[in-house]
Amino acid sequence: MTNIKNNPKVYFEQQRLKFTKSLHDVKHKIKRISLLRIIVFLITTIGIYLSVANGHDILAIAFTLGIGLFIYLVKIHTGLEKDRLWNETLVTINKNELRILDGDTIDMDAGSEFLHPSHPYNEDLDVFGDRSLFQLINRTATTTGRSTLAHKLNNLITNINSLVDRQLAISCLRDKADWRQNFLAIGKIFKEKQDDLPGLLAWSQTSDVRFNTMFYRIMLIVNPIIGFGVLTLIELEIFTISTFLIFLLLPVALVGTKLGLLNKIHAQLSKKSGLLSKYAKLFRLIAFEEFNSKLLLKIKENISGEHSAHRAIKSLAKISKSMDYRLNMLVGVFLNVFFLWDIRQAIKIEKWKNRYTTYMENWFDQLSTMDELNSFAGFAFNFPNSTFPEFSTKDFKIRATNVTHPLISQKECIGNDITIDGWKQFQIITGANMAGKSTYLRTVGVNMVLALTGSPVLADSFIMKPVGIFTGIKTTDSIQNGESYFFAELKKLKELINKLEDGQQLFVILDEVLKGTNSADKQKGSMALITQLIKLSSSGMIATHDLALGSLANNFPDNVTNKRFEVEIANKELVFDYKLKNGISQNLNATFLMKKMGITI
């Protein structure tokens, strides 16, 4: 593969062109095969007609050869249609990646159902929803992988060993771009419903033995012998057709009396062969890939060995497909009359469950983990300048240089540094409207979220102690719950205080505390809150327009640091540099903007 480690755009464009060409070639072959099928059909039909009209004995030969060739062409056509779908899927995947690199995530899965207003940070940091981190990261091939990815983003990891293991796994997968695209393509070709896998796992746990008994196993041998024996004797005119009607009593008694139960068994696996084949292919892809990460090798080990996941699920897919033969009434009747087909498949299912049920949940846990790790690896690949953070085991710290936000174009994004050492340390960030305060808070917060999933972050360097995150940036009122904006904010702050009093270690990110009250009350309340946060051994950043809060650095010189974003007015225009500086903001822009918009001051 071309060395594209530092240029994902080149890679995705190469892939798009490659699969577009393959798709064109496959479509051309499909047209040729379709034409051949028509020609074979017409020649066969004409040949049969001429044979009958002229009394030739080659009718059977013409019919057999024609039908045989036609079936062969149908088989080739089916294979080409699969190739077409495969190439179309990979073209779409690479087109989507190119769009995302250009900042267009509008059609991507937003994962909005994972948003929770009561969550400590996911709404404030745009983890889910439109233009969210989830849209940027999610490349899952399964519904459970998608849920696992959301869980990782909502429940951050603070165990350093686990984080390092995940970093190594993501780093390994990052360099397997072709493999990851194949994994995703398999997932996209067969769409899952949300309850497909939970339903399959629940089904696998039912273990009643109904048909796998000595009696039914003997009947599977005896019934076809009797059935075909009777037909042979009828053909030899030893028996009459009435004998066959008597024989029918046997399969009717065996299958007919259990039809309700057999229908129930079939309903649980009906039309699941495609889904199961998808899972089998994904398991196989993992089982036959080489990894150099402890976590990935463990996943591979758990789905391989004597009880191989891909072989087991593939065999279940075959059983499901075989059971679906009964959906064709004529085929179903024939198979059940001569082979007790439904009972035969029910026995296979019982044997399958007996052998593999205990492994099912673990297999799919491993698959879901691989799926979500692939998504983070894709994120790492798409941001070649990202870096894996280091983790501190001692007192709290976060130190980072040139941190940028993944949802802002990296060509336009201005990087900033952050240094907070120890607990009871707060940065008070002042600045004018639109100067970059809120973006800076979100930039630090979202990179902390990435770091605590094992993902790389967008920074030149990044070191932190793994701790929980609590934000207060987007507090809104709730008409449904009868809550004002101010009351909603107080509830959020009360939740924060409760968590800290319970001993949780949290990094706190707040934007414009107590926005819902008057200036004097807000200033007094904000100072009281920050004082309490310092006493409760948290650390964090608080952005504000209230310059008076900068005086807290005088009261707590060892705990509070003033930082600012400035705005300049040049040639009657506002100029922002979006760079974090020391001290309290000196310039404001509200009155300037009002005048510029024609509002009399």
C-alpha cells in the first residue's frame, strides 16, 4: 500500500478511484452475463421447439444443456452482483471520509439518543448530536459496536493500564486502513436492527431439548429410507400409489404434531442467515489478521481456538438458511415428507446451542470492542498530527501544548497551551464576546474526553492525570419540567458540589457561572462558588465576562491564575488572535458591536 500515513486525503482518494474502476468493470461484466443469459434462454427455447416440431430425440439433451448453462450463468451473475455491492459500498465509504475531512458531517450518524441532559459533560462538549465528536469518530460496523463506542465516550476510563492498552491497540489498528475499511464494508452491506443481536443472544440462552433424542435421530434415518423405498417399489409396480399415501402418515405424524413448536423455532432464526453471515465474516477477519497489541491479541484469542467464533456463527447461518427453505411451500413439503427437514434442522440447532451457547456473549463482547477500537483508530488515521497523551500517576496535572479542537478545521484552528499543576488550582479566563473563551473550554474538555478513551488528542504534547470531567457550559431552561434557566443552573452546580463532597476527583469546566441572575448577585455567588470549589480539592477552568472575578487571584494567590483572550480594534474592525494570555482582559467589544450594527448607545 502507498505510504499515506501522514496524508489520509490522498489515501481516501486513491481508494475511491480504485473501487470506482472496479465497480465500472463489474457493471460491464454484469451486462455481458445478462445478455448471455438471454441468448442461452432463446437458443434453448428455439432448440426445444425445433426438436419437438421435427421429431428429433435430442430434446432432452438440448433442454439439459440449456438449463445447465443458464443456471451456471445465474450463479456467475449472483457473484458479480455481490462484487458490485462490495465495490459500491467501498466507494461510498471513501466518499464519506473525504467529505468528513472537509468538515462535512451533516449526513453522519449523530447518536443523539446517547445525549443525556443530566450527564456531566456530553451535551456541553458536543459529544453527540449534529456536528459532534461521535459523528467524527463513529465508523462502527455493528449496532452493539456503536453502543459500546457511545458508552466509552460517556464513561471515561481512569485506570492508566487500561488506557495504555487501548492506546497501543488503537495505534496498531490506525496503520491497518485497508483492513478497517473491509471490516466497515462488511458491516454496512448488511444493515442490522437495534434488537437483532440482543434477540440472538437471548435465543442462544434457551436450551430446552425437544428433538435431539434417540427416537428422532432414528426417524431421520428411517423416514427417507421408507419414503424413497416406497417410491421405488411403486415405480417397479410392486406397490400402488395408495401405499405412498399410507407412508405419508409417518412424516405427518412426526412433523405435523410438532408444527407449532417447529414454527416457533423457525421464527427465532427466520431470515437471519444474512445477519449471521455478516458476523461470521467479521469474526473471520479478526481471526486471520496479525496484531502486535496485547488487547487485540486477547480479543483474537477469545474468538479463536477450538471453539472458533467465525466457524460457529457460519454454521448457524447455514442452519438458518436451511430452515428458510420451508418458506417455499412446495420445497418445504417435499423436504419434510422425505427428510423430516424441520426436525432435522431443529436437532442441528439444539446441538449447536449445546456446544456454543456459553461462548456467545463473550464472542460478541469482543467483536463490539474491536468495532469501537476501529472507530478510534480511524479518528487517529484522519488526524495524522494527533498524539497519544501521557498519564501522570501522582498529583493532579494537565499540561498540553498547541491544543486544537477536532471539530474545527485544522487549517483555521488556533492552538493554545494549558498548564494546571495540582489540586485546588483554577484558571479564571476573562475576555470579550467572541474572543475564544468558550471554544478554549470545549477544546480542553473534548481533548480530555479523547485522552480518557485511549484515543490520541489534537496537541503537540499532552499529559494529564486521569480524573472525571464535569462541565457547565450550555445550561438551558426546561419548560417541560417547569424549570427556569437559573434553577437549572443551580441544580447542575449542586450536583457538582455533591460529587466533590462524595470524594470524587473532578476537573471542572464552567462557562459564565450564574448567568441567570443580576450582576451583583452573580458576582457574589460566583466568588462563593469558586471559593468552595477550591476547598473541595477540585481543579479546573472558569470563563467569565466579569472582570471582578480576577480579584480572586489576590485572595487565593496559590490557587487562582488569571488568563485572558483579547480583542483589538483596527481600521474600525474587530481583530481576534484567539491566543490565551496571562492576566485579566482589558478590552471589551459589546458597545463597539452595537454601534456598528446601528444601535444607539
